[in-house]
Amino acid sequence: MLQIHNIQITYRDISCICGKLPIIYIHEVERLADYSNYFAKQMTFKLPTTLVNHLEQEIYEKLESAVELRAAEWNGDWAAREQKGEKYHFYMVTKWIRGEAKEVEKKVNWHKHVGGLLNIEFFQTEPDHEWDEAYTDYYRPKNCTVNYEACKENAKAQTRHSVGLLESRINGHLAVTDKITDINLALGNGYFIEGFVIGTTEKGEEFKIYTKMIWNYRYGANSANGYLTQYVQFRSDRRGARQEGKTVLQRLTEQEKQAKADAKQAELIAKNEAKWDRFRVLPDQINRWADKGIKKHEKMLSEDGLKKAEQEFNKRYGWYDAKFDLENYKRWVTEDLNEFKMYKTKIQKWLNNEPAVREVFGLDCNTRDDFKYVVCKG
């Protein structure tokens, strides 16, 4: 029977390189919820919602604190700059001037921070002339406020990554024939989530999968969001009955690959359907193409056609002392004529027979040449 711990959370500020951050202290109060039915005979591990929610809250609280500290710091710096009568912040860069390396000032551009976890308001430029238009001066920020919705979404994304990592670790120790009988994971000090998962094999042998989660932090420019990114690591091992056969993680990976392949196939089929309107008229087009080819080549084999062919040959190659080969000319024209007659004969069963045309239409037969090949082989 699974029981999840009810918890009490307290905070205490500690100093870090980006200011003060609240550190969470978790104390067990009592064991309340009975989830034995929910996890009975479960074969794929999913982290209980209670722990997911606490994990997200922990990530959000720390991220929010880091962003608020940054906002207070920048607002103070920008206000102090304006009080001094200065418009911009500068940083030093090295430039080569006339063959010498010199340190020069360059204005800080704050545009890259727009649309992130802070809402930044900028001053407008001061036009030099009446006809000039004012625009947002991204070199001169006025003030900023925390974008709490963006912080929540960022915390959710970090949580999904952390939860996915934990679930993949546990499922990597589960065989597809194993069954989960109990989950004993709790929030703890130091290691944020720790405990074990109990299960039985196909033969009824019991095993436990132990896991511990460790926090890792990246601050400021070293973090993915520019403020604070909380990475996690998990240590896990299986004890008791040995794992046999394919793991749940392998099965989930295969299912994911298959789902992607199915989605890609469905997309190809949907795109291919757009070609149907052009494909459905091919029998009529090929029939008319064959008629045109037959008439043309029969004319080429007529008395007038043979004379015209010889005259054109002599006009083009006669001065090389070349001689018109009448028999060879008749041979290849007759071959082409017979091919057109073949298409004319075989296309008849496809005319006014859309169901038959639809039957051959697909990813491997969706062009004129593809259909001509089917007609030729039919």
C-alpha cells in the first residue's frame, strides 16, 4: 500500500553570488493519502502529482527570487545613472586603432533582455530635428518589473525536464514484465526527492529501485534563462530480483520513435492527397498524348513525311557527304509509333474508371511517369 508524506515547508534566506535565495526546509508531518489502487499493477513509473507540484513550486520560488533580485539591482543602477545626468551604461572593449590595441567605451544594448523574465520599459530617443521621429532607445532602459507568468512557464519547463529525467531513470530499471506494487518517495533535506519503488517480477520475486535527487544550480549568464537554472541529477540502483528482458524505458523509446514515424507518415500521406486532383486526370491526358503521338509518327512514315525527313537531313548534314539512312529512320519511327499504340490500347481500361486509378494512387505512385509505368506493366 502506497502512502505519500504530507509535508510542512519553512524557508530561510542564505547568501549566494546573486544575492539572497530562500532555501526550503521540509519536515514530515503525517502520512495521509492512500494510492494503492492507483499504482496497483502499474508497469510504467510516473512520479506522483504531489511530488511534481512540490518540485515545480520549489523551482519557481527560487527562480522568482533570483529574478526579483536582478530587477531590484537593475532598477537601482538605472535610477542612479539618471540622477547623475547620464543616459547610458558603458563597458570597455579592445579595438585596434592604427596598429595599436586601445580600450574604448561601448554602450550597453539591453534589447536582448526584452521578452524574457523581465518586462523592461525604455526611454524614447531625443530627435535632433523636428522632422525626426522618436523611437525606443534600447541603450537607455528606464525600469523593469518581473514577468511572473514567464517565470511560471520557465519553472514548468524545468520541472518537466527534471521529472522526465527521474522517470526515465526508474523506468530504465524496470522490465516490461515487472509490476510496481508500491512507491515510497518523499521530499527530504539535501536530496530533494529520495526513496524507493517496490515491484515484483513476472515470477513474483520482489525488488526495490532506490533513487536520490541532487540539485545543481547555474546562475546569471551561466544559466539557460539568464537568471537561475536548476539542474538535477539522479542516482539510482535496483536491488533484489534481477531485471530480465527489455526495459520499460526501451519500450517507451521505441513507442516514441514509432509515434514520430507514424506522424511523419501521416504528414506525407496528407501532402500526397494534394496531388490527387492532378493524378485523377492522367488517363485522359495519356490517351490524348497517345493519339497525338500516333498521328505524328504515322505522318512521319507517309510518303511526304519520308521525303521531308530526307530533305531536312541533307540540309543539315549533306555538306559532310553523309547519306540519309531510310531504313534506320523507318525503324526507330516505327518503334516509337508502336509504343504510342501500346499506350493507346492499355489506357482504355483506365478511362472513366476512377476507382481503379485511385487504387494505384499512393506515395509510390503519384506522378505521370509513375502512372505510365503502371499502365505499361498492366
